[in-house]
Amino acid sequence: MNGWMLRVSRWAWVMTALPLLPGVAFGAQAATDAAPVSITGSYLAGRFAQQHDDWASAADFLQRVLAASPEDAGLVRRTFILLVGDGRLEQALPLARRLTGDKVGEKAGDLSLPSTLLLADAARAGRYDEALARIRAVPLDGMAMLVRPLLEAWALAGKGDTTGALDTLAPLRDKPGFNAMHNLHAGLILELGRDMDGAAKAYAGVLDDSPPLRVVQVVGGFYERTDRKDEARALYEAFQARFPDSQFVASALARIGGGKMAAAMITDARQGIAEALFDVASALHQEGVEETALVYGQIALHLRPDFPLVRLMIGDLMTSRDQPEGALAQYRAIGGDPDLGWAARQRAADTLSRLERLDEAVATLEGMAAERADRPEPLIRVGDLLRAGKRFGDAVKAYDRALARVKVPESRNWSLYYARGMALERLDRWAEAEADLLKALELNPEQPFLLNYLGYSWVDRGVNLDKARGMIEKAVRLKPDDGYITDSLGWVLYLLGDAGKAVPVMERAVELRPLDATINDHLGDVYWAVGRKAEARFQWQRALSNADDKEDGKLIATVRDKLERGLPERRAEAK
């Protein structure tokens, strides 16, 4: 989602009070296998797991601690957040009741997330009086200034009070940046109340020049159901023009062509509350507030397990937090959805590749390619995964098959020629690779990575050096903060015999990419060429420290030789 959702950042700061710790993946199996017996050990292991974004293990450990210290409110809150984020909402519900005192209607203080879960659970069971009381207990400050009107309005809608729901929602209309959110939910509430004219007016206020997918789904579906199929088709086609590979548009247009219509997006207030929670979670996700976005997303899924957009978002959040198994489960749960199943299966294939299950990933994509013989994207992704796995010959074959599906190459196809060119270059089939790279450049002459790759390849071979220099200089202008492109420019200056000019360029490259072994090595060569030999040896030593033993064997041997003997006079005549 975009537009108004990005403006929610003003509220994001209040979530920093949550006791959440950022990090990288820890691995649930490692955590549980090494589970300590002592309470102190469990607490420390839980904090460590949380720091490393392994919420499943963290929740397991802290539940053990909580059993021994049930009155520790901070521990209850931390464990509650972890359980919700891990999707274990049934286990989190008792903790939410403990945090709120389970006294419906009393002020909830800063306990908006436990109250939100309890509200959602009440709505799930149709207890809208309870849901309304719980959300009204949350003070209107911080994030609640956005969340509470949405959830309160839907709770009123669940009681059949459409007028009250719209009055409750009204304050959002006057908040800068939230008018579109107001109109979207007002339209959904009015449509649920069978006021189609009112819904049409509200939805008209949501549309702009580039509405996001969910808005297109909601409004387009409304147009279909109210005998405005031409307007629905125009909305879908405009979205397709912006996102030509969207499967949603293809299925929507096929539905209209077949004389069918979209089902209603919201059939009860429970689903409306899930929609509101998804919108909030999406906004937080866009702003990088991932932990809280995950919590809101999981609560939305508690209300509506058949909500593919929520599952897609949660899968993406888990991917970014290096939780591939959890992400894969979410993507696979969407696989059969006519609108989002295609995107979910592509993400599932990428996730399988991250899990080093490359054959399964390729099989998934090959299945998609067989289903849609007109679409090159699955085969392109097969090629990309095989190339990443260094199976360059197989990658070229996949790209060949993808190109056979491209009838007339367009500017957006530049990346396919670029990818095949890179694979061919790794196979030492340079003439074919160069042809592909030139074709890619013809389709997209302003692409900095392409300009750099072709220019550097020429430099690497000692050909077209002046032209290569111009291309790489252009790439640097287009992407001045990219260390690899800056390194290419410094290196071509060095090979052209202008080491003096190369020095500040290479120093900038190392500043941008201080841990890259090749760039450190290049700066060492340039320093040596201008007589700064102590600094050269320092950079070569850094290159050794940053090199990967498996990936950089040749570089390591070369650098060790230079540390022992220095650098002979090579400049342009040697690499």
C-alpha cells in the first residue's frame, strides 16, 4: 500500500515503548535443543532469541520463566507480544486478560495491543458490545488516535449502527493524510449497510492517479456488483498499465469477460475489523515498524484466516526478519488464491531457494511456467535462481526459454538480456554475452548497473577503455553512492594510467564499501602506483581480512603475493 499509508509515520514513534529488540535470525531449533533448565538461563536464552528475531523460541523460553514468576507484569507483556507475533493468539489471550485485568470498560492505559486482541476475539465470536467497550477503554493518544476510531466504527457497524459508525469514523476525515483511509472504510461500512449510493460517493474519494492494489480490489469489485462493469474494467486496466505482470488484473478481467462478478470484500463487521487492522499493519510495515506491523497483522489473521493480503504481508515481514520457514508457510497458504496466488508462489520459490531447496524452488516455478505459456516471468526467475546457484549453463537455458515468450522486446525486458549476458559471461562465452549486454543497453540506456557491468567487462578485457570510462562515469552520475560502480571508475582510471585521479575515487569506493575485499585490493594497487606503499600494504591486509575463503581463493593468493613482493609495474597492460 502507499499514499496515505505512508503518512502514518507520525504515529510510529509511540511504538518504541514496546520491549522489542531488533536483530538477525537465531533459529528455533538451535534455541530449543539447547534449552537451559534454570529460570535465569531460560530468561537469558529468551532475550537472546528475541534479540535475534526468533520470536518462537523467545516465547517458549519466556513462558517457562513466566510460570515461575506469574506476577511480573513486564514479563507478561513481553511474552504476550512474542506469542502474538508468532501467531499463537490462543496462548496470548489469557495474558491479554491479565494485562487488562479482564475488566471490560475500565481504562486500558497503554495496553492498546492487549485490548485490541481482546476486542478482536470478542468480535470473532459476535460479541460486539464487549468489543466496543474494550476499544473505548483505550485512551485517544498516540497510535490509538488512528486505530481506535477505525475499530470503534466497525464495532458499531457490527451492532447495526451505521450512522454511529460513520460519526465515529468522521475525525479521520479531517486529519491530514488520513482522508483516503476514512473514505475507504466509510465506503465499506455503507456498502455493508446496503447504502450503495453513499458507498459510491465514499469510494470516489479513495481513487487517485495511482491507487494501491487493495483500493483497486475494493472499488473495482463494488463497480462490478453495482452494474458498472465498464468503470471496473477501466480501473483494472489502469492498474495493469502500471503493473503489467499483475495476476490480479488478469483474473479480474477474465471474471468480467465471463459474465461473473466479484464477491463482496466485507460481509460482516468481523471482516471489517480485520481490514482496519491490515491497513494499520500495512502502514507500519511501509514505515519500517516491523514488529508492531507483525502483531497487528497476526490479530487481523485471527479474525479472518482467509485474508491473503495479510498472509502475504506477514510472509514478507518474516522474510525480512530471516524467518524463511514461517514465511514459506504463509505463502503456501495463499497459493490457490486467484488474485494473489501467483505472487505468493513466486515468493515461495524464492524462500525455498533461501532454504537451499533449489530443486523444489525450480519445480514450483516450472509448474507456473507450464500453467501460463504466455508469461516469461517464472522462467526468468528460474534462470535467476540457477545463476545465483552458479549453475550458469542451466540458467542460460531458462533465459532462452523466457526470451522465446517475448514476442517484441520492450524497455522492461532489458533485465532479461542483462541476466542472460551475465550468465554467458561466467561461461566465458563473451561474444554472446556482449551482444546481450548491448541489447539490454539499447532497451534501457540509462540503467547504471548495466552501464557499469558492460563498462567494467570491457575494462577487464582491456578493450574499449575510453568508451568504458565514459559509460562508468555516467553510471556514477546516476548512482553516486554505489561503492561497486565507484570502484569500477577508479579501476578504469588506474588501468588507463591515471593513478593520481584514481586515488580519491577508490578512497570513496572503500568509504562506501569498507568490507569488500576486491575494493580494498584495488585501493591497495592504486596506492602502490602513486608511491604510498605502506598504505597499499595496509589495504591489501584489509582485503585478506575481508575475503571469503570459499569465494575469494584467487584473490587471496594474489594479495598474499603482493604483500610479499609488492606490485610490479603493470597498470594498463596487466590485470
